Amino acid sequence: MANKTIISCALVGNHVTRAQHPKLPITPKEICEAALDARKAGAAIVHIHVRDPETEKPTMKVEVYKEVMDRIKDSGSDVLINFTTGEGGRFFPSEDNPSVAAEGTTLCHPLLRVAHIVELKPDICSLDFNTMNSGGQVVMNTPTNVRKMAAAIVGAGVKPEIEVFDSGDIHMANDMIAEGLLPGKPFFQIVTGVKYGCNSTVDTVSYMRSLLPHGANWSAFGISRDEFPILAAAKLLGGQVRVGMEDNIYIRRGQLVRDNAELVEHAVKLLDLLGAEPATPDEARAILELPPR
């Protein structure tokens, strides 16, 4: 399957708002519809955050994830479901006492961040390895907490997608792989373009790839205007690709994308120009060494 490339579609994320794009999928029904449309367009995997339907803010409620999963499965779609575990890792320090959390902090026990994974058992889930500055806040994923989350994810029989934002994240992941905490062929997602993380350049992606364990599966994506340049770089360097409204809401400069499916359609066209075609969900299962449906 050398000419097959896995397209992941990140549907909503935790920061884009309806004020930025009026058609951002928010409710479980809308997220399900976006997932099905992305699959029809050529995505094999949908990466999913969920929102509180009333407040439109990110939520960790298991029941909301369950409704999204049930809707996708009840549709009969074969798309692979990838749930985030990134919620619950942000810390805003108080100005008067930086050791005290300020409003907006979501930091919680690591096992709460994977409760929906343990209960619902999606095909894949993201596992963030980054501790980094993010605006006026800090994203915190300490080695101890990542190990606890990894053990719960693997124990549930779910494939972790190892999200890395800088070179040190890969070194930590490699240690955990050597310790046997992440068994099987690893799947890395290289995140570029997030401020204070990796730059969205070919050199950066090439360097990050050079640090991965031999034979690892990997993907990379860029934020905003770098989404499609990094897609091309990832493909040419032998990786899988990702697009979606979590990462970019424009189809070209100044023009909002129609929806997630249009980003996938654009990715399919670009892959075709590069001599590749999108992998089906079953082909993605084989590439990532996931169990059959």
C-alpha cells in the first residue's frame, strides 16, 4: 500500500468558535454529520473533541462522547474514531500567586482525562506528550501523568496516537516505548505551527521524523495557512496526513472553508498530484496494525 495515504480529519478542536466560522460543528448531531461527510470525501480517521451543546465550550463529559460515537456507529460508517484526551491539561497561573490556578484552568487528574476512552473504547485516541507555553497559559503533560494515561489507554485496548509538539516530546515517548508502556508499532502525530512549538517547515518535519523509532508510523500537520504545505511535506517524507477545521478554517487566503469535507476534498486532490490516493478505513487499520472491525 505504498501509494496509500491515511487522511485524518480533525473536526472541531477546542479553540475555534462559531464567531470565527458559523458552520463549525458543535452538537453531537453536527459532529456526526461532519464525520460522515469527511469519510465520504476520503478521510479514513476522524479526530474528535466534543463541545457542550448549550455553552459551545469544550467538555469532557463521557455522555457527549458516547452520543457522538453512537451516532457514527449507528450510521453504519466504517470511519475510524479518534477521540482526544487533550482536555484537562491547561493551567492558568494567578497573577498574585502563580502556584494558584486562575479562571480558565482545566487541569485535572490524568485518569479523568481518559475516562471516556476506558468506557467507550474508540479505535484510536490522542495522547499529548507536550508541556509548553500556550498564550498566557501552560499545557501540562508531566511524564508521570502521561504514563498513567498511557497505561489506561493501552489497558482499554485502544491505540494511542502520540502527539508531539517538539523534539523533547519524542524523546519522552521513545523512553516509554523502550519501557514497554506503548506496545506495538507506534503512531506519532507531529504537530507544527502551534506558537512556541515546532515551526511549520520541511526542515522541522524532517528533523522530527529522524527522531522517531525505526519503522514507526507517523503523520504531520500544520496550522492555518501551513495546513496544505505541511500535508505535501509529510506525504513526500513518507508520512500520513491530517486536515480539518480544528487546525484551519480557510480553503484559501481570506475565504472560509465550506466545511471539513472540503478540506478533505482538497487533500485528496493534492495527494493525487503527488501520486497517492487516500487509504480506506480498512487499509488504515492494516497500516496502523489495528484489529479488524
